[in-house]
Amino acid sequence: MSDAFQTWLDGLAAAAEADLGAQNEIRDQALAQSRDLIRLCSNAIRAGHRDAWDEAETLLAEAERVAQAMQTLLAPYPELVFAGYTQDALKELVEARVTLALISDRAMPEVSTSGIPLNTYLNGVCEAASELRRRCLDMLRHEKLEEAERLLAAMDAAYEVLMSFSYPDVITRWLRHRVDQLRGVLERTRGDLTNNAQMVRLLKALGSVEPGGALALDGEALPPGA
């Protein structure tokens, strides 16, 4: 082996060690940030379901900060930007943004300024639509059928749009699988609302529910405003 080749190999090894070592450090930092982001988004959604809106907004703002820091950190390393853990965390951020906007009936978040790949965004919207089932059932428990129907309509609209994407999984990040799951969640939720509405009409016909009343999930007739 010539001295020139050994020198070339040593130079390649030194350059690769420096580059790969730096990438590994960045990866470790991004992995920790992605875990923080997922935790913050999950807690923000739970706070929204409790109608603790100040807490939800605080948690979402912190999640946005972590996401921005992670995206800035990874900008020089596109191979890490599209790593599974990175996109999964950004998907959770989309889910939190959309879920909180829908259950509070506020303006939807801007898509064009998010910096999140659109396939990841679509998957986040799909999971947000599934998350609305919990809110629908909460509304039924509180005898708010109209609000439950509004959320069901949002689930239906999301499903209709998402099912139109028939590209390969490598492009959509397995969107079709999530849409199939959403279909099951949607139909179960529709069935719950339909059964509740039918029971209310039946009890009204029997005189067991006052006009404008609702039916709790345990079947007990409730007067208006109860």
C-alpha cells in the first residue's frame, strides 16, 4: 500500500469522524426535543378536553417553541429532518393545533407558515379527527348533542378529504393506514350520536323527556338545562 493512499484514507477517516460525530450529537439533542414536543402536545390536548384553555394555550406555545428549536437545529442535516422521530413529533404538534382549534371552534392554524412537510401535516390532521371522538362523547355526557354533531361533521369532512390521497405510503408516510383507522372511529362515533338522538326522540314521544331535553349516556332522561 502506498503512503499516498494511506494518507488519503487517514484524511477521509478524520473528515468522516468529525461529520458523523457532529451528526450524532445533533441527533441526540433532536431526539430529546422530539420527546419533549410529544409530551407537551399530549398535555395540551388533555387540557383542552378539560376546558382548561389557559393551560392548553401555555403548553401549546411551549410546544411551538420546542418545535422551532428542533427545526432550526436540524436544518443543516436534512437526513435527520426526515427521520421518523422528528416527523412523528411534528405530527403530534399538528394534531394538537388542529384538535384545540376544532374543539374550541376557533380559527384553524396556518399551514403555509408551519414549516412542516405536508405529508406529515395530513397525518396530524387525521389523528386530530380521531381525537375528536373523545370530545364528542364528552359532549353527549353533558347533554350537548348539537356540539357533538358539529364535531362529528368536522370528523366527516376530514375523512372525506384525507381518503382522496391514494399515493404510495413512502410518499404519504402511511396516511392510508391512519385514514382506515379514522373510518372506524368515525362510524363508531356516528353510531353513538345516532343512538342517543333516537333514544331522545323515543322518550319524547313517550313523554319522558321535556321539549329541548337530552338523554344522558346511562339512559336517564334529563330536563332542559339539567
